[in-house]
Amino acid sequence: MIFCLFAGAALMTLSAQSIEKSYQGWTNSLFYTEVYCDGAQVDYVEGVLKVHIVQHYAGGEWWKWEIYQAKGEAQSTWTGEKFNYKEVDKVDWGDGIYSWTYHLKGNMGSKYMGHVTWDMNTGEMKVGPTTCK
């Protein structure tokens, strides 16, 4: 019986060291960007995105990797055109710098592409130019 207790304690310790966990959550994020074609501003688009976040922890390390799924609708303040935004990205935590490209497809035929860089260490976010596609 004592052996069973020691064996059970040893197994619990070993399994606790290799625990992998995930966290899921939802958040809303404001989205806005100026749009440029051939160097001239042609639009300004804004909206709200719903973001689903899955964070994965492994081997005692926080945020081993994350998946972001953002979707929502944005609208041109110049023409009223509505844009669908849908993006799925996986972030492997290394240096903590995360960048992605997004695509906006409008209901009047406009297609825009933009780029964002987020330094997760400092919280600084840089929205690069959004351009005609």
C-alpha cells in the first residue's frame, strides 16, 4: 500500500511537469485605416472586429503559441462601402514581434490590403499603409 502511494505521488509529479493548457477568449477591437492608391489617399475605413484568441501553454512556458481569428465588418467613411474583414493568424512566441497582412473586400468591388506589426513586449502597434489591390 505504501508503494502505491509513492508510485502515485511520483506519477502525479511527472504528469504535472508536462501539463499543456489552452486558454480561449473573445474580445472586440476597433479597426480603422487610411487607404492609399498611387500615393494618394482614396478612402478611410473603420469598424469593429470580433477577435477569438487561443493561447497555448506548454512545458511551463507561458504563451508558447497563440491563434487569433478576427472577423467583422468595416465601412468606408467616404463612400459608405461595406467591407468584410476575416483573418486567421498563428503566433509562435519567439521574439514577441507579430506582424500580419489583412485583406478587405468591399460590397462595391473595392479590394484593399494592409499590414500591421505588433510588439507584444512593449504593446506598441504600427499600422502600415493600406493600399489598393
